[in-house]
Amino acid sequence: MFATRAVGMQPITVSELTVLIKDVLEQQFAYIYVVGEVSNAKVYPSGHWYFSLKDQDATLPCVCFKNANSSIKFKLEDGLMIVARGKLSVYPPRGSYQMIVTGLEPVGIGEWQLAFDQLAQKLEKEGFFAPERKRPIPIFPRKIGVVTSPVGAALRDILHTLKRRNRSVNVIISPCKVQGEGSVEEIARAIAILSDMEDVDVIIVARGGGSIEDLWSFNTELVARAVLSASVPVISGVGHETDVTICDLVADMRAPTPTAAAELVAKGTVELMDKWGLLDRRLNSLMTEKLAAVRRQVERLSPLNSLIRYADRLKHLKERVVSRRQTLNSRLDMQFSAAQHRLKTSREKLMALSTLNVLSRGFSVLRKADKSVVRSFSEVKPGEKLEALLHEGKLKITIESVEEKW
């Protein structure tokens, strides 16, 4: 049609030409893949994305409408190398062609990983992952809040672990969807509900393992901000040990599994009970050893206990007891007699040395007027009055002379 009109030099309108070009482009390029670098990326309030793909020699205007980009996880940023899937179209008001994009994939990295990295970088700049803002987990929590699916295996694992390791703790469940449409909002709301309760000491956010798509609700900004805003410490037990989510990075503590999360909150109580058990066993062991030692000592000292324990030897032991008792009495009599003899001898020696006994043999004690005893001739002078103590009575004497020798 276009060729026929051109040969006949019959003019057509701009609109007609544009429609012809639009038909040709949309038919020839109805399903294409184009790789290039994103530039001039803009997100309009309507939700549509406008950007260009470029390489060293050319630029391709692109638009990705809201209904298409709503399923794209990463954010469109200048400088990204992407593969765009879609078709070419003409925008008649400007007479320009553009690519209508229905899908985007980053080059060299998966869509999900790119979205994860973008959000992680943003939150890290805002301090979400800073170690200094992480709060310690209570050692002895009284009430634990759990955010998870009420029908999932994660909840059963958590309840089983808490029942096994800490029966005294109370658990309050804030149920929510953990994947699929609406799960992000439900998770954030469940965290906020527990955060508003005054008696909840710690919150566990958990779900079982799965693909990155299954866990994606925990890689969202809304959930990250809910964890950050929680009034009590949050433990994230999402997925398996190898899975790392944004929720894990923001939480005050990350557990490799839901079961491990429950073990972490019960850790303080378990450690205390383990220590209590150890001390109790040591105390019982020491008491048993002490009682055994005392029992052995009592058995050694008490013939009666020995007789009770060894009934088959009762008669023999009675004979030995009688014999030993006689021997003991005999030895006691001998020792008592020897002691009496030593006492008598000592008394006689003491009496022999007694002052009165000495005086009875004709000796006397001379004392001065101040009652001091005279021991040497040099202590008195002629004419001095002394007192002589005798075995019977005393004398008042006056010294006529003093001589050194007898």
C-alpha cells in the first residue's frame, strides 16, 4: 500500500504515514530482546517506568507500564545493564518509536539477587544493620511472641523446642501469611501487634525453608522497618542456615532455623538449669561421699552398727566386744593405778619442797619492815630491825652486826 502511493506521488497525511510505520514496526518487532545500559530512568506517580537503553552508538526510548513492572523485584537505576523483553511501537503524538517493555532481567546477576542487593545497600546506609543498635536478647524471657504461619512446620518446631527446653515460658502467636500476595503487610502487622503488647519480652519472626521466591516477603522494606520499629528485641529464624534475608540482617539476632531461634530464647534458662543440675549433682555427690565417710567412721567406732550390718557375724562380734571391753577395762585400771602412783609421788615431792615443810626443819625466813625477804647480808645494816618467820610463830630481831661469811 505504501509503495503504491509513493509511486503514484499521491500524498498521505502524517497520521496515515505514522500508522503505516507503526503497523510495520509492531508486526516486524512484536517480540524482541534488547540488551543495554539504563539511562534517564524515571518512575512517574502513575507507576509507569520511563527510561532509555543505550550502547556506544545508539539510544532506545523505553516504557514499562505499571501492570508489567509490578512483578519486577528490583528497582530501575541508571547504569544497570539489563535485558529488556517486549515489542517496538510508535508514539504518534511525537512521531517517535519506543520499546514497550514487558519484562526486565539484569545482566550477570539474577533479578531477585539484584533486588536484594539494592535494598540491602539502601538500608545499610540508613543504619539498619549497625551492630551498635542491636539489642541483647533477654536471658529469662517470660513471654515470647511468635510471628509465623499458624499452619506451618516452623510453628510446630518452635513450640516443641520451647516445651522441651523451657516449659515455664508463655508463648503468644501473631499469625500471618509468610508468602504470596498480602503476606508482606500481614508480617509487618503481626510484628507491630506483638510490639504493642507490654508484657512481650522478645519476638521470633520465623518460617521454614524455601526458594528465594518463597522467602521474598522477608526481603522487603516494609518488613525490615517493622522489625526495626519493634519495641522489644527480634530474633529472625527464616529459612535454612544457608538462607540470608533482609529480615535476618535487621533483626537483633539471626537464627539459622526456627528451631534454633526457639533454642536461643530458651538458652538462658537452659544454661541456668544445666548449671543448677551440675551443682545439684556435685552437691549430692559430695554429700554422699561425706555420709559414706561418716558412716564408715561410725561403723568403725560403734560395735552396735557393725553388729546390725553384719547379722551373720553377730555372735562372733559380741564375743570380740566382750573381750575387748575386758581388755579395755584392764588397761584403764592399770593406767588409773599408775596415774594414782604418779600423783602420790608428785604430791610427796611437792610437800618436801613446801616452805612450811622447810621451816619445820629449823629454817626461818627473814623479812624487812616492808615485807621484802632478805636473801643476802648486803641487804641489811647493823641496828636494822627484821622479822623472822618460824615454823611456828615469828620473832622481832635487831641486827647487831653483818658479816659476809658464816
